[in-house]
Amino acid sequence: MAEAFKNLLNADTVHAAATQLQRAWPKFDARRFETLALQGLGGLELKARAMHLCDGLEATLPADFAQAAGIIERSLAPTRDDEDLSALRSSDAGLAGWVVWPLSEFVARRGLAEPQRALRLLRALTQRFTAEWAIRPFIESFPELSFATLACWTHDPSAHVRRLVSEGSRPRLPWGAQLKGLIEDPSPTLPLLRVLQDDPSAYVRRSVANHLNDIAKDHPSLIVAWLAEHLPHAPPPRRALLKHACRTLIKQGHPQVLAAWGLGRALRGTARLSVTPRRLRIGNAFEMQVSVDSSLARAQTLLIDYAVHHVKAAGHSTPKVFKGWSVELPAHGQIRLTKRHSMRAVTTRRYHAGRHEVDLRINGAICASAFFDLSL
């Protein structure tokens, strides 16, 4: 069994932080920090552990933020040129990896009194883990300074810093507080995304795609306009970015977005959908059999998705669209497709007994449907 995700912040992490902070500042009370950080740590989940370690840092680092920032910087491991931060761990060379999360949270809490110094420290931290959550209070409290800094960082030599520009300013960043001002008006980030959408790093471009997808959830017309400006004659990396950025609107069958990708035309032909078994228990899976026949004398480009109408605790149901297939249907031809779909409960979704409808959606339009009964 895989180790629990929360154990990425553990006793070894605490000891490494204590050791390296004391190396950077001999007066650091490493023993007190370890005592505070380890007390109750085992009963906490991952994010709570990061906040708990930050509490220990606040109790043991100097009250003067500039002094504390210098200590943190001296405790860090050397930067790496490659883009894979997932394997980074602390070593005798300094701190890196998950231990940097509580360090960045310290900056978010204590650095608001000295935002310019704090932003310089976040630039250093994001090259050893990520500072995407910690930069958000500065965007909210000091938007002019923050966006001027982010604009400079779009040209930073480090891909990790350039990614922070996009990821840290995402309106709906997972695990981060929503930036409600940018949800309402995303225009401050658009000049940054224009620069970064053709970044040489795929790591950075994927963040831009996710940022645009965030915007699409609240401002679909803005994404339509973005496609009109940036999709024509786009090189392949930008096309891939824009396609990923449109995934929510494509799933929703947004007609203008589908048309931009050549998917706006309705199926010319017939589609059938069947589901087996028709009765299953939570935790099992059903299989879809899809049949599509063309009545057109030329090929058709089809985006075939499906929606499962999940029954809720109150008895009503809501559709959740899932990715299916992108296919080329030959002239007067046919295709047969199958897909298995699990009804096993996950942390982000609970299932309830009842009749569940399944819709087949081709180029955004519902073309066939079926159902199954789910029991406990």
C-alpha cells in the first residue's frame, strides 16, 4: 500500500528544517522548534501539517522579518536547472521539497509587513518547491506591486519562477484561497498569460492552460475572444495549450468554442448507446457500448463525451461530463467504441443509490442515452 500523502511532512522533515535553519543561524533554537513541530503532528493531514510547522517557525525565527528571510534563504539547497521538483528532498546541502511549504506559509503570514522583501524570498522558495499558495495574499493586499513583479518574472531565467507567475495568480487554484477579485475581473493576468503561452517550457505552458481554464469557468466569452486572437496560425505547442485550456467549455458543449476547434457541426447520422450491466452496486463498474453511423458523403470530425447523471442525497440528479473519444467518422462509415466507467467512491465524489442516466454527447449535443440502477 502506498504511503499516506500526509507523511511527506514527517519527523525527518522537521529534523532537516531544524538542522538547516540552525546552520544558517546558529542562534536558532532547533530543539524548541522540533518539540513544537512534532507535538500532535501525527494526527494531522498534509495541509494542516504544513500550517502546524509554520506555527513552530513563527515561534522560533526572529520577529524581524528581514532577518528571518535571510536565514531562510541561507538554509535552502542550491537551485536545479531541470524542471522536475517532485523528487527534490532536503540534504546536507540545504532545504528543498515539501519542507518549503511551511517556509512559504511563514512568508505569507509574516511578510505582508515587508512585501518587497517577501516577494524576493518567494522567488527563491519557488525554485525549491513552489510558492503558488503563499503569493496569493500579496496579490490581494498589494496588487500593483505584485503584478509589476510578476510582469518582470515572466522573463526570469528559471522556469519555476515563470510558472509561479501563472500558477500563483490563478483565480481558482486548487488548495489555495480563491482570488475573488480576479474571478470577477481576470484582466490583470491576461498580459502575463500572453507572454507565457509561448514559453519554451511545457511546465509553464501547462500552468497557463490551467489558468485559462479557470477563467473559462466564469468568463467563457473571454476564452472565445482569446481563441479568435491566438488560435489562427498557432504553432503546435500553443494549439495544445489552448486545447487544454478549453477542456471545460468543450465538455459543456459551448458552441463557439466547439466551432473554433472545428467541432461545432452536429452529427449527420445516428448514434446508439447501451450500458451493461443495468444493475450494479457502488464500487463496481459499467461498460458503455457506442455505435455511430454516418449518413454523410464525407468524413466527420467528432468529439464524443458522455455525462453520468449522479443521484444526490436529496434524490435529484446532476450531470458530470467525462472525456470520451476524438474520432474521424468516415464517409458513410461506422465506428464502434467501448469504455469502462467505475462507480467506486473517491474523495471528491460520493455515490447514492438510484437510477442513473448516461448521455452520449457528440460535438456538444446529446445524441443518445441509457440508464443503470445503482444500489448500496
